[in-house]
Amino acid sequence: MSKDKLPRLFDGSIDELTKPKPKGERKSLKKEKMQKTLYVTRDMNRKLIELYAEEGRRQSSIVEDALNLYYYLRVALGEKKFEELLSAVKREDPGFLREYLSKFRL
């Protein structure tokens, strides 16, 4: 292969590579879209569709809210209390969960 047919990776200077992008071109790392692969059971998918219909939002927003809720509850409650809360949630009884959460005086 001749030298002129080799692709050039960059034609600019080193200074151009190291200087920050203008403010208009910067993306917030928090808002940057990342591809997510989510494997859920059929029951969980049904619940997600139901929430999507009620909330009128994108499923990714609902999933992000759920992850934030899960994470901050885990941090705030500690492992033992969080496991108790998860076992109450797994019973899938809203009345029981409401009563359980009333103990926390939310």
C-alpha cells in the first residue's frame, strides 16, 4: 500500500487536541445518553408498561427514577433495614407495604 493511500487520523496540531471544547459543544456527562440493556421478567415488563401508561413518560426515565430510589434507599436505610423493606415489597401487597412504611413516619 502506498504512503498516500494510508488514512490520516488527525490533521490538526497537538494544541488543538489538548484545548477544551467550546462551551456549546460540551455535553453534560450526567445527561449523556448511554445504551442500556435491561433484562426483565414478563411480570416486571407488565409493571413497567403500566407505569409508562400512568406516568406518560419514557421508560428510561422511569427506570432511572427506580434506580435512584433503590440506590438512595439502600444508602439511607443501611443493609439490614433495606433488606427488610425489599422483603415487604416482594410480598406485592400495597396495604402491607403502606403499613410497613408508616413505621418510618414518611
